[in-house]
Amino acid sequence: MVNDVAKRKTKSASDSCAEVIRLLRSSGYRITRQRRLIVEVIMRNDYTTCKDIYYQVLKEDKTIGLATVYRMIRRLEDLKVVNRIERIEVCTNIK
């Protein structure tokens, strides 16, 4: 997962988070406590998988489910905040 907004050097993570929250609101999404936490976690760090994001969110709020994280990531993808990249690993021990 590539986090385009958080990689902008001119903005801090909190500025990026606020920008994403404004974008979500202007697109008609309610900003719940869970959605805000997911955005904050994504903006603070660079993750490679949705499950990495989920495990980090889970450390801060045990009530958030994996499906909630996946739905939020999908919304952020739709808004072009994050890009999902498919990773293919090559097995080198094929005989």
C-alpha cells in the first residue's frame, strides 16, 4: 500500500490527517471515531498491507473489526488518498 498524502514532505501527519478528514466529509462520509483512528494510523506510518494497518489500529481500539479497516481503505482508494499495489512474490526454489 502506498500512502501518497503522508509522503508529501511539506505536510505533517496531522495536517495530512485533517486534509483526508475534510475530503471524506466533503464526499459525504460521516467521520466516526473508528474512521478517524484508521485515518490517523495510516497517516502516521507507511504500511505494506491492510492487515498491518488493522493490527496497528487494534492496538489502539480493540472494538474495530478487520472489515471496518478494509471498508475504510476502499473508501480512501476511491478518493485517491491511498493506492493499492498488488505484490507478486517469485518463488526461487522451483525445481
